Amino acid sequence: MTAIQFEIEDRDATSRARVGRVTTPHGAFDTPAFMNVGTQATVKGLLPEQVAAVGAQIILGNTYHLMLRPGSELVDRMGGLHAWMRWDGPILTDSGGFQVFSLSDINRINDDGVTFKSHLDGAMIELTPERSMQVQNQLGADIIMAFDDCPPAQTKNDHQLARAKGMGLPAEAGMDDAGYHQRVQTANERTLRWLERCIRAHGRPAEQALFAIVQGGTDLTQREWCASRAGELDLPGYAIGGVAVGEGTDDIKRVVDHTAPLLPDGKPRYLMGVGYERDIVAAVRAGVDMFDCVLPTRNARNASAFTPTGPIRLRNARFRDDPAPIDPGCDCPACGGGFSRSYLRHLFAADEMLGGILVSLHNIRHFQRLLLDIRRAIRENDWSFVADAWPVAGV
């Protein structure tokens, strides 16, 4: 028995896109789905009912951060994430692997796992496939991710390395092509060995669906190898990892176009960490069902609002006397509630938290509206209205 059920309801005649529904022990969500990130067991600044009211059906929690603070044992004693954070819909937790490689001062990585220094207090922590499963079992999410080795982006010069590090992405100094491909192959082989250990260690398979993660960097042969071997394990779902670690749009599209069709057709396919509209549409057309990204709320807190024609920066002086809402076509509490760009600019200038709250609600709704239109396009085999309504998506 699997913890989730996935039903494909419609397919697009012109691409690999499909509309479906994932049913979990805590309710269902429609696919393609954009999942909002609640790193510390909260979507920053928002009540759970506000997040649900703007259309979010599933949210994410972060294993690395919750393991360090407050600890998964405490969350377990409090009844698990759903009860503790008062969110009664589906939750997905990541494995912690990406954060270990991107945020931590790594002491050692080998086939056993990773030993790293906590960014909170400097304590040395060991994270293994077994520990990742234990933490996620205690957190109690509906969908949990296998612990994987996420290889860094290939950085051939100091500028690329500094850019990746500045974005909080895993990166290693100046790898040539041979070094990069060796690192990717090592990560792939380790990811598969760790996946098998995760399966053995998973203590709640009837309640929590374990997804595999397919790595391989930009090496399509390695992507094929990883997808083939992970697919043989017949897990409830599959993710494409390692395509949001510094690659450009063209590389993301090339990897996703090649990899998504290799994943089992009857299982949900999840593209990790990708959140720009253009990338989402391209991935949906390749056959991807699930997305997550921190962009909506992170950008909102920095006064950046998404619109169908591109983002706007509300701190700009040109919005000082602008009476219009962020997006006249949006029905979020900010736009539908009559809050002007002028007022929102004032909130950010005055360092008032309401600015970030209102723009967060708008940005979450923006992506939910986009996915609603994408699902309609798939059902009706008609992408023209998405192209007209969402120029930013590049349909």
C-alpha cells in the first residue's frame, strides 16, 4: 500500500503535459502544482488560513532547519508538523541534503553521509540517509524526499564561483570538464546507494510517500543512468534534482526535457527548486507535475512583486504616486483589497511588516493563478490564452 494516490485526469495533445490529482493522508492537491516553501514550519509572515485562501494546496517544510531547531523529536511530541503548525493540508519535506551542501561548512562527505558544522551554534552534526529518514518520519509530512548527494554547478572561474556562493548555491572552485563529470558520476552513484538505504530505513511507508531524486547535473547520460536505476525501485514519486544550482534557463530546459520523460509515467514528477514562470511552463510541457521555490515570499519581503508581464520593484520612486494595484487582474487580498502601489511603497519605506505580508499574499496568488491557467490549457489543448495572459511565461 502506498501513502499517496496519483490520478492523471487529462493530457495535452501537443506536448507531454498532463493534469492530475495527488491524494494524501491529509487531503489532495491538483497538478501541475506550485508548492510554497515554509522552511521553518511557517510560510513567513502568513497564517495558514491565509496561505490556503490564496489557493495553496500543499506546502513544504525543511528537514535541515527543523532538525537543528527545534529538533524533530520535539515536533513529534507536539503531534507532527500538521498539528504543530496548524496546517491541515498536504506537506512535503525535503531531505536536508541541499542545505547541507549549500549552507554548511562541510567537514566530511563520504559514503556513510555528511558531517557538517551547524550554522546556528557551530556544533558538529552527522546527517546520513538513516538520520534523514528518522527526522522526516518524526516530522510526519505526507511526502518525504530521499537523502541525495547534490553535485555543485560547474564553475570555471572566480566570477562564477562567487556568483553561486552569493546565491547560497553549492559550488566548488574551478572544476574543468573532466573534474565536473567525475564529481557528477560520484554523486550519482552515491545518490543511488543512499536511496536504497532510505528505503530500508523508512519507518512509515503506509503514511508517508518516499520520492527518489534523480541527479546527474547537466550530463544527460548520467541523468539517464540515475533515472533508470531509480525507476526500477518503483517508488511513489520521482524528483529531478540539481537543476537549480546555478544553471541558466537553456540548461534547465535541456536537462528537464530529456529527464522528465524517463521517469515513470504513472507517478508524480517533481522538479525541485525551480520557480520562474518561463521555467515552470517549459517543465510542464515536458511532463513535470510539481514545483517548489522560495521566490514568491522571499522576493515579496524585498518589495518585489510578480506580474504577468514581469516583476516590479515597489521601492522604486515611480510608484510613489501610483494609485493602481500591483496587478489589476489579480484577486489577491492586496490587489482585490484595493491596496495601491503607492501605499505598498510607503510600507516598505517605513519598514512596516504589512508590506511584506501583502506582497507575499499577492506573489503566492500569482503563481496559483498561473497554474490554474496552465491546467486549463492542458485540459482544452489550447495554450493561446496562457500566452496572451502571461507574457512573462514565454509560451
